[in-house]
Amino acid sequence: MKPVQVLFDEPLLRRLDADEEVRRLGRSAVLRRAVAEYLRKRRARTTAERYRRAYGKREGLGEEFRGWEDQGAWPET
């Protein structure tokens, strides 16, 4: 692991340090997990957006599949 410096304002740091899980596991463990969760959610949003852009266009499927365009649809989010 590599140490990094992170700045927190005093009220946020006090709230973090008051947390039971932070006291039990330590700041680093909790912050690592929070960052991993943030990155997982960010990747999922990015992937979903790429799929929407790639497959969400209503340009049709071409002559070979004419008439099948409305057989599938993206779920509303």
C-alpha cells in the first residue's frame, strides 16, 4: 500500500473519528472501502451511459430487421 495525504475540514474529521466502525477498523480501512464503493458505482454509471448511447439511438436496425425495432426497449430509470 502507498500512503497518501488527504485533507478534511475539522467538523468532518470529528464526525469521521466519532464513528464506531472507524474507531474499530481505523480511518484508512473505512476510507479505502468508501473509495472502492465510489469507483464501483462510478464505473457502473459510466457503463450504463455507454450502453444507452450505443444502443439507445432510434435509428432503426436496418432493412434486414425492419419491423422489429419496437420489440425491445430499455427499462426506464
